[in-house]
Amino acid sequence: MNHFNPSKPINDWLLLIPILKNTTAADKADKAIFNFSLNEQAGGATQKIFDVAKEPFKNDAPENRYIFFPAPAASMDFFVFSSDAVVHLAETNCKFLPLYTYSADGKKSINISAEALQKFKEHYETSESASPVCYANSPEIRDDFKIPMAGTEPVCKENIFYYVYAVLHYRPYCKKYEENLQYDVPHIPLYQNFGQWVRWGKKLMTCHMHYENAALYPLEKSVSTGKMSSTAFPYVLKEEGRVVLDENTVLQPIPASAFNFKLGHQSALEIIVSQYQDKISNGSPDEKLNGSPDEKEKIIELIKKICTISILTLEIMDEMERSHQIQSDTNFRNDE
């Protein structure tokens, strides 16, 4: 595997906390955030990233959840997404970070290292004076004066999981460390206002993991009147804001922003269309969409939901930038 070359000083990458241990020779082994990761192959993934048959989510919380991103040197633009299973994404080798791991006797543990928890606590509970976490937990305050504060997010292992998920969606982070992310697993800075990042991470993960619960974006289903492309159905006309499902059906108008939420080289919307294009082209004639009304309606519904979560994701990412546009991340990196 090709790793980022620590002898090439692009930026402050090695001052940040690596997600996994031993990612470069210059990293300290006790300074990683996660204890354990899975590769797609090791996880035996068979489920597609977006499944038209996935039922609406009804439970309070899933038993496990995964953050996943391209493995180093995967020849893929960096992206991050989440799922309740190890899923398959065509032409991409991904690493999966589970929230929970299990011992041989079934005991559940949160997959965040004790060293990472200590590092986060030291930074946010004592160093970030503007954070409500400091006032709630500072060792300088007597225990009988510590009052639980509504709306705060404590520094704990589970919240670190969500913090990481939010940071990996932060565009300035991805741009600054673009080259590093091509050759190494992500390294995480410590940005101001831990609780806000946790809330963004929770909101993003709920949106992504439970896309089947999303509202239906108001697309029009119209009958095609023009000449159809020779491309296999369904296909996307991005410039025109349309998805052509079959000889008879077009979905429009798809907002341009729906194509801007990308998982690698393609938008989430294009991935769905590609998955079902493969299914139809490799299946028997009776699997054609125009011959399967129920299947066709499920795909229409899924496309509308993915439009909604794509737009919502971008709105959260925009909010991150607005909230932190005047802050310099170099002030909040984890210097020794």
C-alpha cells in the first residue's frame, strides 16, 4: 500500500490525530482515534449502498453504524458516508469504521481508543474556554457547583464518533488536506466548539443512514415526447436536470445541487441510476422497468428521497462553513 510520505512537509498533517494506528512511520501508535476498521472485502459486503428494498427505519437506534471512506491510494476522490452495514460501492475499495466492536463472548465496546478520549477531554474540557463543555466539566469547578447544561454534548467516545463524521464533511478540511487524503487515512484536527460538530455529525448520519425515511422531493413524472438516447435505461441528463427511466417516463426538474453531493466520482443520484441500469441490462426482459410497475415506483421514490438528502447534506455543509469561516484551524490543531 502506498502511504503519504511524511518527509514531504505539505502542511500540519502529522500534528493531527490519525483515525487508525500506524498510518505513517512518523505517527505515534497510541494516538489513533479508532481501535479497529474493516475493509469491504473482509466484511463480505453484498448489500448495495442504496437499496430500493430497504424498509423505513422504525427503531430508536441501530445496533451498529459505520463510517466509510476510500482506502488510501484507491484512485478515488475522497468522500465519506455512513451505513448500518458494510455495503458495496462499485469500483471503490473502502475502509469501514464501526461504532461498536464485539468480543468473542458478545460483549459490546465503543470503537474509540482510550488515548483518543483522553486527548479530546484534555483539549475541550480544559483548553477551550469558550466551550460550555469547559464550564460543565472543568476540574477547577467544585463537583457540587457542576450543573448539567441543556443542549451541550459531553466529550465521550460515542460523540467523538459523530465529531469525526462531521469534520470529514467539512469542505475546507477536505480541500486543505486533499493530497494527504489520497495516500493516508484521515487525520483529525480539533476544531472549536466540540458540541456543535457533534450535532452536525448526528444530523448528517441520521440523514444518510436512514435515507429511506427522507421526504419525497417534488419531482414531476412526465411522459417523454422526444427522441430517446441509445444509452441503456435509466440514465441521467445532468445538464437538463432530468432522469430518463424508460421509453415513457422522465423525472424532472432535478436541482443542480442534487448532483453536487458526491461519493467519489459520481453523485449519490448517479450511483442509484447506475446500479439499476446494471440490474436491468444484466437481467431478463421481464425485469425492464416499464414491465414492472411496482419496481418502477420504488425507484422513482428512491430518487426523490436521494434528491432530498443530497440537498440537506449540502445545507449542513454550508452551515459548517458559515459558522467557521472566520476561524483558523491552525489555532485548534492538537499540538503537543
